[in-house]
Amino acid sequence: METNRLLKRITQHQEMEALVVGQAIPNLQAGAKSLKRLKRLLHGMMRTINKPHALPEPLSLTALLFSRSNWPLVDEALDLMLECELVYIKNHAIHSPFTATCIDDIMIITDHDLPNDKQPQWFLDPLWEAPHLARYMIQPAPGFATLDVGSGCGVLALLSAKRNKASHVTGIDLNLRALDVGRFNALLNGLENIEFLKSDLFTSLKGLKFDLVFFNSPTDDEEKFETLLRSGSGILAEFFSALPEYLGENGYCQINFAVNESLADPFSDRLRKWLSVHSASTWQAHVYILEDRETKNSERWIRGWLTLRRGARGFFMSKHYQYDQLAYRASTEENINHIFDAMNNWSESGSYQIATDWWGG
Ligand SMILES: C[S@@+](CC[C@H](N)C(=O)[O-])C[C@H]1O[C@@H](n2cnc3c(N)ncnc32)[C@H](O)[C@@H]1O
């Protein structure tokens, strides 16, 4: 489209009130036909920008529109994005408070990344880790009830719903805006086996049991991070103490977490204590240590992806590759098989053990 024609179109639209990153909500009333077409257009436009084999990256909607090779699609895409309230026009310029990312053919709209001190109260995780986590998630079987705790823009819930349409997924969050953005993403991707509910951890789910529970927890380096509504290791204690009541007998839980770790107070001890609060079960755990560094007082800080289930008594922590290395090494299926093998072959006799490389030994 020629620049003049584009400018003319822009002025035809009434100036919308500025929508700000962390506050805008897409239009949940947009028609199914428009959404289907928009998803196809976004897909097509991304193909011209994304590098082959790279991990999916959130892309600014305005950058997508104005990438030179997307020029022929701009007219139609702009109309649809305006209808869905994903972009707005101000002072003859197009802006968008959202980004788009495509993982496994699921199109995910969420916020742009912002510095910690600039994140508004209703800010959504801009997919800091989800593209990596997507590679380690257990796939639901038909009939599975899956729960995504702290669903944010809905990314893990959407992936699960897409991976098995004969399963049901519930996404919960305390952030009301997250629930609406999750609902929009479900509509955009035509997924019907998914719902989003307000809940403070499990509190609105009394009496329910889930076969799969995912939680990309709002925990990071405690000295640097204090947002996403609630962060900090306290939430892990609450989550793991309640989990046994909501995880089905043969269920799996997968959680992305970050904690401080010391020989005097190892995370594995804390975890076992939390899990045993309301449950006589024994548990099996497998952790990919994804980041691991020394803290000021010579203790450690770790980030990991933990897979947990009831089972033979054992606690196995394996330090594995960094995210990116792992992402290039293996497919999701191989990763998950690796986790299952590690869990299934763990001997009952070694009731509790931490892999020696945990401490670099
Ligand atoms: C790290 S983000 C993960 C978002 C999304 N699952 C993802 O992977 O991009 C953590 C999410 O947990 C939510 N959260 C924080 N405290 C919560 C609580 N007590 N109950 C439910 N959700 C909570 C935040 O609002 C945020 O959306």
C-alpha cells in the first residue's frame, strides 16, 4: 500500500484513547471470522520476520505491520487489528501495546517487555520463559483435566488445550486483565476446551482434581524482582502445601521456580516438608536445573523446571543443560521421555539423594 493511501486510512479512524502496555485489553467481542483471518495474517507476516530454527520471540505488532515484506498485507491486517483493538492510532501513527508470538501454531498476544520499575499493576508476563517451558511440558491425554496456575496471557494453558483438544484446561490467575487476554487468545486460536477463572492459587477450585498442573511461578532473584502481583518464595510454600489436595492420584505437576539454596536449608528439604503438610503420600521429583549461580554469601541461587508426581520414595535432582542448549538438542517428546525415564528408573532404595553435580562435586 502506498504511504499516502495508508495515511488517509489512518485519519479516517477516530483517534482512540491511548492504550498503554499493561492496561489494554483486546476486544473480546471480535467476530470468529475476523479472528480466524487475523491469525492467518499474523502467521503469514511472522514467517517473513522469524529466523528459521530460532526459539519463538515476541514480535511487536507494529513492527510486523511495517516490515517491508509485509506491505501487501498491511491494509487487511490493520483493519482486523483495529477491530480487535490490538492497535490504535494517535497523531497519524499506529501504536500497539501488544506483541504476538507463535509457538506450536498457537498465536499468543501479550504485553511488551518493560523494566521492573515500569511494570503496571496488571502487567502480563511478556513470555520471559514460556517459549522454553513449552518444550518440556507433558502433553495431556484425552479426557485429562489440566490446570495452569498463574496463567497470565494463557500461553501454557493454550498450548495444552491445543495439544489435546479432547482434554479440558482451566487457567487461573489473580490478575483480571490476564484472564481477559487469555480468553482473547483462546478465541483467536479457536480453542473451546479451555476456560479462565479468577483464583488465588487453588482457592476457587475446592473439591476439584487435576491430572496435570502447570505453574510458571512468579519467583526470580529475590533481590531484584518484586512484581507480577506477587512474587517471592512464600508462594512456593503455599502452592506445594495445597497441591496434594488438587493433584489426582496419578497426576503430574510441572513448575518453573527460582529459589535460594544452601547446604543448611536445601530446597529439596523444604519441598518435602511442604508436600507432606496435608498428605501421607510419598513423592518423586525430577528437576532440570536451568540456571545456577553463586550468591553473595556463597550460597546458591537456582532456577529449575520441576516435574513431580506421587510414587516410589525418591527425590532426584538432575542438573541439566541451560535452556537454549536443551532447546536445540532435543524435541519436546525426547525431553519428556528423559524426565519419565529418570523418574521411573529411580530406585526405591535410595530414598533421598541430590545429584553430586548439584554442588559442582
Ligand atoms: C511468571 S507469570 C507466568 C504467566 C504465564 N503462565 C506465562 O508462562 O507466561 C506468573 C503469573 O502468576 C500470577 N499470580 C501471582 N500470584 C498469584 C496467585 N496467588 N494466584 C494466582 N495467580 C497468581 C501472576 O498474575 C502472573 O500472571
